[in-house]
Amino acid sequence: MSKANRFVGSPVERLEDLRLLRGRGRFVDDLTAEGVLNAVILRSPVAHGIIKGIDTSAALAIPGVVAVLTAEEIGRPVPTIPIRLFASKLTEPLEQPCIADRKVRYVGEPVVLVIAESQAIAEDACDAVVLDIETLPPVVTREAAEKGQSLLFDELGTNRCARFTAIKGDADDAFRNAAYRRRERFGVHRHTAVFMEGRGLLAEWFEEEGKLVVQGGAKVPFATRKALSKQMNLPEDKIEVHEADTGGGFGSRGEFYPEDFLIPFAARYVGKPIKWVEDRREHLACSNHSRETEVEAEIACDKNGMVLGLRGTAFVDSGAYVRTNGLINPRNVSQFMSGPYHVPNINIVTDFYLSNKGPVGTYRGPGRYETDYVRERLFDMAANDLGIDRVEFRRRNLVREDQMPYQLPQIVETKSGDELDSGNYEVTLDQCLAEFKWAEKVEKYDGKLIDGRYHGLGLHCFIEGGAAGPKENARLVLEKSGNVSVYVGSSQVGQGVVTVLTQIAADALEMPMDKIAIFHGSTTGTKEGFGSFHSRSTVMGGSAIVVAAASLQKLMREAAGRRFNCAPGEVTLEDGKAQGPGGKSLTFAELAEEDISIEESFFNHKHTWAYGTHATHIAVDPQTGQVEVLEYVAVEDVGRMVNPLTLGGQAVGAIVQGLGGTFLEHLIYDGEGQLLTGTFADYLLPTAGDFPRIRAIMTGNYPSPINPLGVKGAGEGGIIPVGGIMANAIASALRSFNVQPLELPLSPPRIWKLIDDARPAEAAE
């Protein structure tokens, strides 16, 4: 891209880290304002019920309490959380009201908002509120949801809120003529993204200007502004939304939540700044959940192991409402079941059902973690049944380079399809096998009992979609210092976007990195922006910078040409100077007197598709069911690497997150819809010493043809294969027991029970 620089492709250390490591971060809880008040939310203690009455008189009588708000004070109709992705008239009635109105549908739903001079006073006031809720039968299982004897929305007449059908070819015909078929039922458990600190907001209302300023709106600040504009009847240009530092987003942070309306509304209502930060119990109960899926799937092959078709049905638990992007999970389960493989015939139907649990949304690799688990388990089973090596089985079925772009199934209900953009999937498979020393380890360890533990190997090929459109904006300003300020619509959610975008801008402008300043995550920097989700920041934000940089350089040459009295084409920009004929020159600082700036957009309606292979070596203790990950190797091709260092960190972090979700993390509800794992004593997370032996090898051999950088989104690929590869490795280790893990999580008690249930068969041998 650049003649003078080669920052793109270099392992530049993160520019963000020095400030954060020195304790100079500005997280939401670090923010304050003069006269700030504190907000605490009283949440529903029951999963399903009719609100008969709310007595707030005792709370209002407590000194220091400024306001106690219910649906009555907010006004009816109560604003609802808008659906950001795949909105339709069918799902609008299922949107969540920002505060419970007449009915509650999950434990943790906001019922009362208390504003007080301190958080302690607000908490005491919450305790003083008297709720009168007539309980209704809760819906907490698939069976209860499907029976519909208890309905979350009576007017709907069913608990099913959406269906997604992925179709390609003629699956029924393929199965009729198949030499081999196998059908299994799989389950993926409910868990969630647990970022470092809880969500939070600081909202200020400026009465004289009629302006609202909200800090803490991460990920999609422009979408948040648009929603607030409608809910609060304010022009968008009277609302500012700014992100703060975050300890990760992972799809869950930054989507619109009830608090994103309640706190700004309260600030306007009382005329004072309002601050709210959720505690961990609130986070586990109320931030978007994800993953809970049951799938009955069937594979058809010919006698040589060529996959002829996949078909099946899936059930995805939506929780109590359809939230901003909750429809992505079930859609992806259907559409991406085939992954990186050529499967000519597909028919996958996914139903999305309401339940009296926390609402779901996206979580890193939404729907793809789940559907990959199902496919890769079926592939290992089919390979074993057919007597074909599992590596060879995959190799035979991978999409070939000459098949690109490769068409994926179409979703019938939305008439939407997708296609894989570029790559050679066999190359990453072979590189992973070589790096892992697969053949040597299979011979030495696979299925063997060594020092009291059974060893097993797992393999998983995958694709990772990224770069959701429709566009992204970048505004570049030549400053009076001669430096360039770059304002982007992308957001920083811990992924190192400042470092990566600085590298791209420096190369595009042929300037040193220290002459570039990136500004992000604010509705004031650009006319519009679309934020950070679907691994889009580098592709979309970076490409917008490339487009805008070319326009800025054009303006600079034109301005210098006017000063030099020459054509713009005679001007060169180099070493901080504009140089013209006859030795004439201007520094960029001098040129900045012309007030040079430009805002451009990069448009894209196609997705990028990174891809790769993971391999692992595990050991299972049959006495306890404990699984130790002895080695994990990931190879992924991302089209073109901007920063191998941050990229590798993304991959390793995602793998660890996936291992936590596969082995430890589990949101469990009882029969009354009460969350039983609402603290870190019950909801277990991986610690630094749990999974130390992970290697991520990132390559950039096959650039994407759909953007000028050639890059592909790569923030989620690490997590997608983890459930499937671990289940396959455990099955391989415990083959003498004929153990087949069909349900996640792979916790020690579950693995121990699988072994124990198989022991009579072992003894009979």
C-alpha cells in the first residue's frame, strides 16, 4: 500500500497499553461530574408475574433519595429496546420495555429506578420498596416453551418468536440416496461474556442547551444515539455518546440495554448528572446471555466419505425478550453449519423460543461456536464409522481454492445468502498438522493410557466471518502542528484498534506513526459511524482511513499547488513537507493554514472469511473426569496481517475464553427461573494458570478481494472451534469406553459420569 512506510504487517506493540498499565485508564467508574447522583435498580425477584402494585412511599421518605421512578413516572407507552439487526414487524411486540410495565418476565428485569445522593442510600431505598407481584408459571425448559401452556406474551399465542431455515440443494434427495447416514442430538449450554468490569453509564443533561451527554456507550455509540433520540424525543444532534475505556466487549457490551435509556432519562428528569455501574451479580443475571442451543442433526455421506448433505432442527433459547441482536445466534446456527466444507445439500431449521430467563444476544462467534461443535462432532463420528482417517475425511471435503467465491446456504425467511471470499483451506490444515506434529502424536498418545490418564487428540477446521457493512466513516484533519488527526466510527473495546488503525493511517499517508492521532468511539468525531462488532473494525474502519487518506493527500496537493502556482500533480508529499517545482516547499504545519480536512466512507456489502485449523492434545483423569489441555495449536489465515502481535493476542485470548466456556462457565436456572450461578463462587472462570500451553500462528497468504487492505476480520476465530475440538479430543481419548460427549459443558462431573456409565461395558470386555 505505502511506498515510504511498512507499518502494516509489523508487530507494533499496543499504543494503548502504557497508559492503562500506569493506572491512567478512564473506565466508567473513574468518571464523575459536579453534583453527580447515584442510580440503583430494583430488579424483579420472580421470573414470571403480573405487577399488582409498587409502593415507593417508604423509599421516597429516606433522606438523600432524590427520585424513585417506575413505569408510571416514565410514562406509557414505556420505550422499548430496539432490535438493531434483522428487525421485523413480527418481533417488534417482543422487544423489552426499558422498565417493567404490568408484567415481569425474568429475574433481574428492572422494575424501579432509585436516584439518591449515594449508592448506599439508593440501595437502602430499593430495600424499602414494596413489590406486589402475582406469580405465573415460569417457562424454563424447551419442553415448557414448546407446549405453550404458559405464555410470555399472551397476544402472540406461542412462545416461538422466530424461525430461520437454511437451504441449499435438495437435502431430502441426498439423504435418500446416501450410503451412510448418522443422526445425533447435541446440546450447548447457556453462558455469557464476562468482561473485566461491569457495564456503566454517566449521563448529564444540560437544560440551557437542551443537550444530553452520555459516557460509557461502547461498541455502537451511533446506534445508541439513534435509539435515545427516538425514545427521548430529542434531535440526534442534541445527543452525544462517548465510550470510556473497557475491559473487553466480546459482543455483549455496548448493545442497548434498559439502563441505556433509564440513566439518561433520569438525568433529564432530575436535572442532575447520574451515574450507574452494575455489580457482578447484575452482570451475570442481566447482561446478554448466549449459546443455549439444542440441535438434532444428521449427516449423509457416500462410501468414500464425501459429505452429501446436512439436515436437522435446532432450538435456541432467546430468554424473555428479543433484544437488539439476539436474532443473530439462531440465524448463524442454521446458515453456517457447513463451515469450511463443500456440502452440496443443506436443510437446517432453527426455532427461537422465549423463556423466563435473561435475554440473549451475541457473544464472540455467535451461533458459530454452537454450530461448529455439532458439525465437527458429526464429522469425527462419520469418519470413525466409515473407517476413514479424520484428517483425510476433512481434507476430502474442504472447499477448494478453485471453488471460490463459494456460495453458502440461503436463509429462506430473510432471503439472505453469503459466500466465502478467498483462500486455500488445505494449506492451513497442513500447516497446523506440521506445527502440531500430528502424525507423531497420534502414534504416541492418541487413545493411550499413560500414568493413569487417557490421552486424546482433536482437530477442527473452521471459518470466521467478519466486516459487516454497510459502511464505515473516517474523518482526517491536517492539524496546525503538521500532524494528522484521524476520527473513525469504529470503537475501542479492548481489541487494540488504536494501534492497528494508526499503522494503517501512517502507511496510507506515508507519515511516521507518532504523527498520527486516532480518535474513536464518539458521535462527535464523524458524521456517522457503525461501531465495532462482527470483527469489522480493521476491515471497515481501516479501509475508510485508506479512502480518506487518498482524498486528504489530494487536497494537500491542490492546496500546495495553489501556493506554488503549479499543477497538483507536480507536488510531492514527503518527510512532512509539500514540495513543488524549483525547490519550493511548505511544511505540513504551514500547509495546515488552509484548513484541510476530509470525511469519507468505505462501503461494503460482502463479508470477509478468515479460516484455519486448530489441533489439541488433552489428558483425561478417569477417576475425576478432569481434563488437562497439554497442547493447543491454532493456525489461521486472515488475508493480510496488519499487526501480528495484536492478532496473535486476539487468537490466544479467544481460545482461553472458549476453553472457559467449554469446561467451566455455566448459567444454571432452577425450575422457578432463579439463577443459581450468580456469583464467581458458582460461575467459574479460567485463571492465568489454567490453560498455559497455547500457540497461535497467524498467516496472511490469501488477501480478501473485497477491501483495499486485503484484510479479513479475525477477532472471533479463536473461540469458534473450541467446543467441538475438545469434545472430539475427549471422545478420542476415551474410545476404549466408547464415550461420545454430546452435551456441553465438558465439566469434570459430566465426563466422570460418561466414563462411569460406560464401565460395565468395559468390564464385560
